[in-house]
Amino acid sequence: MRVCSLSSVKNRIVLGQPLAFSVRDTDRTLLLARGQVIADEAQLSALMRRGALVDASELAESARQTPAPTRSAAYLRERLSEEWGRSQQEVRNALSAPPERMAEALDGATALMLSLIDSSPEVALSQVVRQPESTSGHYGVTHSLHAATACQAAARYLGWGPDDQRRAFQAALTMNLGMLDLQARLSSQVSPLTAMQREAIHEHPIRSVEMLSAAGIDDPDWLEAVLQHHETPDGRGYPHGVGDIGELAEMLRYADIYTARLSARANRPAMSAAQAGKELHQMAAQSPLAAALIKSFGIFPPGSLVRLASGEVGLVVRNGDKAHRPMVSALTNANGEPRQTPVLRDSSREDHAVVALLPSHASPIRLSDERIAALIAAA
């Protein structure tokens, strides 16, 4: 039985409502059967303190059958940012877990992340497009999470089923498993690659598959996508130079490229989503997978700071009916003075059309993750 911690799937629990999965003790003894309830926060906390576990297969089945619990605006304002930060640590722990624990940890981190994304896809996209205020995080882990979020967004846009969306997320999350620490070093390296670094980059898809296989991951589609995510149709990719690559591997490659361009590196600034999307379109104009990735984010994704034709500055809170017509929370008035209460603007109206994309540091107010979640919740 493959299990994950109850704490990692806290987002899928509604107190007082029937559980969609059973809860077990650390020795796998049944504590609560599926359909029973966790009555209150005290009981939930007690279960998590004792290290309660969830059967990963039951969890996956419940995710296929029912959506994540609907989250209120209050939840988005008060809890989502905190839980997003916790989920990023869960992802980091999973990617660095020993082989005997990696599969379990990946299942738990995936369940938590997909639950958060279901709670607010807009907040998930904003996490990808906005640059962190500090560079203290692990670039390899952050990039893996961003690429996984992008893959899941594109898969959802294409109408893939829950199992395929989950596989896309996990494959993207683990495609660079064999070079996470090297990725982190390269993000701040300005000197040319060394011969050893080039070799490690060339071999990392093979190394990633080896690590996943050692952890007991045996999904052939997942493993094939990881192995092929740097192969290209012209046969000039790596590690094996094959031209016949799978659909999922192709999506991973595009998500890898697209999200990498959204992050600053030591030798170049971050690109906007519009710039990254333009480059990806030029690279793969005929690919429906690349098109889905671009369209799922839009030209001005949630989290983007923009200036409107009215002179107002605002934060994009969700995509509109057209890629260039998002819904915007106006943070200032026409004179650039901060509003006490932001006003929702539809940029499909001529007087509120987006006329400029602004850098995040141009915000008239401090936009913490909590504030962004609150603005999205209010939209």
C-alpha cells in the first residue's frame, strides 16, 4: 500500500463532512473508514500530530470522482497563501526524499498542489508569473513546480481527464530530478558551462528516469515523457537524438522552456508572459500543445501588473474572453493615487483597455501573496 500523510491532503478535508478516503495510523491500522467524518479542528490536529496516513490509491480515486472542496473567498484571503507556501516545502521534501519514500512523498505533494490549484487556478498562475521578492528559494525546485503547474493548466485547457492532468503534473515535476542542484547553481552562474556540466545536462533525463524507477515509479507514460522531454522532432535533441516523441514529452519540453523564460537568471532578466508566449509560438507555431500552454496563461496572466487606458494601474485577476482582455483590479485612480478599495475593470471596454505591461516593482502598493489572493477572491 502506497500512502501519504494526512497533513499533505488537508485541503481535501471538510470538517463534519464524509471523508472520501480512509485514514490510517502509522502502522497502517484503520482509524477512520471512508465515509466517516473528522468532526472538528481539534480532531484533525490530533490525527496529524500522530502522523496519520491516507491510502494514495483511494486519494487518487476520490480526486477522479469529486472535485476539491469549493473554497470560499474568506479561505482564499486568509489561508491560501499560507498553504501554498507549505505546499512548496512539501514539493521540495518530495524531490529530495530517499528512494524508499519518494513515491509516497510525490503522491502527497501532488495531491496537495492539485487541491490548491483547484481552489484557485488564477492564484496558481500568478505564482508562476510573479517573481519572488527574494532569491532565497531553490531554483531547481521552484522551476519544477512552475513547469508542473503550467503543464496541468495546458492539460486542463485541452480537456484532458483528471488522470492525464495528474500524470502531466507529476512528469513535469520530476523531469529535472537528475539535475535539480545543478539547475540552482546555473541560475546564478555567468561563466560558460564546463564540460562536466554539459555532460550532466545531457544525461539528466536518463538520470531522472533512473531515480524514479528506483523509487518504484513504473508508469510507462510518465517515465517515457521524462526521458524524452529534451528530444525534438528533427532528431537533434538529447539524450538519444530520437525524432518520434510522445505527446506528453512534447508538452513537458514546451512548459520547461516557457516557464524558464518567466524566471530571471544571472545573465538575463525575466521575460513577461507575452514575450515568452511569442517566443514559444515562433518555435512551435503548428503545435496545439504549445498553443494550449500559451492560451491557458493568456497574454496578461493573473498576477500581471498593467496600466489601463484610463490611466489606472491594476493587477490582472483573471483571464477574459480574449487573451488581451483580462479582468483587472484597479489599484489606483486615473491620477495614479492608490485606492483604498480596488475596483474591478473589464479591459474589453475601450476606456479600460490594457495599454502597458508594468514590472512588479511599479506597483503603487505592496502586493504580497496574501494580498494577491484577496484581490483574486474579490473578483
